[in-house]
Amino acid sequence: MKVIVTEDYAALSDAAAEMIVELVKSKPDAVLGLATGETPLGLYERLASDFKANGTSYKSVRVINLDEYKDLPASHPQSYARFMRERLFDRIDIQAGNTYIENGTAESEEEECRRYDLLLDKMPRDLQLLGLGSNGHIAFNEPGTSFDSTTHVAELSESTLRDNARLFGDISEVPRKAYTVGLESIMQAKKILILASGANKADAVRGMIRGEISENLPASILRRHADCVLIADGEAAAKL
Ligand code: F6R
């Protein structure tokens, strides 16, 4: 894994944006696997600004997202579908029909997971963006998830519920389950870009880079990927 340490969150966001803009310019029909959460907010802000200033076009880009809360409709203020629309899609020229995310309110869990796995197979990702959970999760693959996992419904761990409560106001409001792309599917992307910012990620970053490759720390699987880049700010990289 290639490790880039930046001075701060702004520089992390600049470096990540540069990588994605370059990819989209060189391959206008790129397939991007994207993530939600706080970490990529600066990156999405920069992609939107770059679109406005330089017109980098996403007309032929397809985006397939990692995860969605179970039972939240796409219109819910905290759904990841809404997050993506507000933070990125409505601010660039991507076509709504080219964006994909699990349907949190699908009738059958099994069919929804199958539908998503077929989509992932049909759309090989040129780049998979990831955030890092403070417990080492990637997407909602919590510690203990099999490295062979494909799309499934995950039970959120207590630490993830606590981490995500800030966005819901109260921990009791956070959905306890989510659809998530599995670890095997993440590893199929041609390139992986994982971002980590802040002191609360320092232990997970250390475990991912220096610990053993183990299902107890799902992100450690990324060390087996041939083209994976970590961009961490100084706080997140402090224990390396
Ligand atoms: C979000 C996702 C999660 C987050 C992780 C870090 O789509 O898959 O794995 O990337 O929980 O979240 P933040 O960036 O909010 O610290």
C-alpha cells in the first residue's frame, strides 16, 4: 500500500480531488465507487468547485456507492442516497441514471444484495474510494466480516453506532443495519483510494498498515491489493 501523509485535512482533500479529476479527464466514462461520511466532504466540495471552474465533465461517468442504511428511504435526510445528491451529484453534471446505491427499503434483502452484486460485476470500478472506520471497518464491513464477503446486510457495531450518532442527533435514531458492498467486491476495484483524517483514526490506520492482515481489522485486507493508496492527514498518521 502506498501511503501519502498530508499536513492537514485540506491538503488531504486536495490530493484526493486531484487524483479523481485526473482519472475522469483521462477516462471520461470511468466507473467510480464512492463513499459517504465526513471524510470525503472536502473532496466532494473540491470536485464541485472544479466542475464549476473548469467544467470537468461527469456526463459519462458512472458512480456506484458502497452502502445505504437499511429501512431508510432515499428521501430521508440521513440516507446516503440523499447525502450523495446534496454533496456531489446535484453539483456536477452526472446523470441521475448513472448513479447507483442500494435500496434501503427493498422488499427482499436477498434480492437486493443479488441485484447489487450483479451491478458490481457488470461495472468494474476504475477507482474505489473508501473512508476508514475508527474500528477499522471499510464500508459497513465491521470487524469479524469475512474477507470473502459480497453485498450483504450488516449489523452496525456499537462503536459505529456511536460514531454515526452525531449525524442523527441521538444514538437511538441510528439505523442498526445497513446494506454494504462486501470486502471481496471492494478488492475487485482496479485502484483503491482510502482516506483517513483525524486523531480518532490513528489506531485504525496503524492497525491497517502495521498490524496483521486479519478479519478483526477489515481494512487490513487492502494490503493485499496491488494498487491501493492511503492518504492520511498528520493526526490520522500519528501512530505510524
Ligand atoms: C461510508 C462508509 C463508512 C465510512 C467510515 C468513516 O459510505 O462506508 O465506512 O467511510 O465509517 O466515516 P467518516 O468519514 O464519517 O469518519
